[in-house]
Amino acid sequence: MELPKSPRIPFSELEAATDVASLKRVIRRFFDEFRRFYDLVRTAGEVTTKTGITASTTQSQGQQVLAADINEISTCANANDVVTMPKARASKWVTIINNGAETLQIFPNIDDDLGSGANTSVTLAAAGIVTYRAYDGTNWKTV
């Protein structure tokens, strides 16, 4: 994620302010921009977690796409029920926890590779945990 540039103090607008009300507007706008910038920077490194995911019984690539960094699959009722990884992006990582009763089938996103070939799924046993790290825009490695 590329962070936005920090807001600059609007000196020319401060100098051009002709009354207290316009001066307050300029200062308020600057601090609002600074607050948004600060919030973006503060949350840039947060880890996302999703629990209670049900693996898809439609056992094909593209089903139940994972959106968080840490994903807990609570229901995997049939052998090879499916989740799909998000699109690979260099340095992105995803952890999958299979708390379901059966083996989970994990598909890469379209044209991505989990280490077994493009578009080829891998499996994760019940009670298993795996973490993948993408090293470019299409390839993941188990870490």
C-alpha cells in the first residue's frame, strides 16, 4: 500500500485569510486532512482476521474467496470443500486455519500458483494451519 503524501500547511491561504472565520476554515481543513492522513498511516499495518468461514460445497476455483490475512474455516463439512486465495501481490501473506471436520481444498486465484502449478489446488487436513506468502504477482510459497 502506498501512503498518501502528508498534508502541507497552507501558508498562502493563511496569509490570504481576511477575517477570523476564513482563517478558522483554513485551519480546520488542514487539521481534517491531517487527521485522515494520520488514520491511514496508523492503520496501514493492521492485520485483518475473519472467523466462521464456511468452505464452499461448489468444489471449483473462484468459490469462497478469502479476504482477510488470517482466515478461520469453521465449517468444512465435505472432503474437498473449497476456498480460493486472494490475488497474489508481492509480500502479501495469508494464513488459513481449517477447524472444519474434513480436508479443505485451497485454490489459488485465477492464473496464480500455490506451488503445484497455475490454477492447481492443494489440500489442508482438518485441524491444519498453513501460511502462504506471495513473492510476486502470481506465485505463493508456504512459509
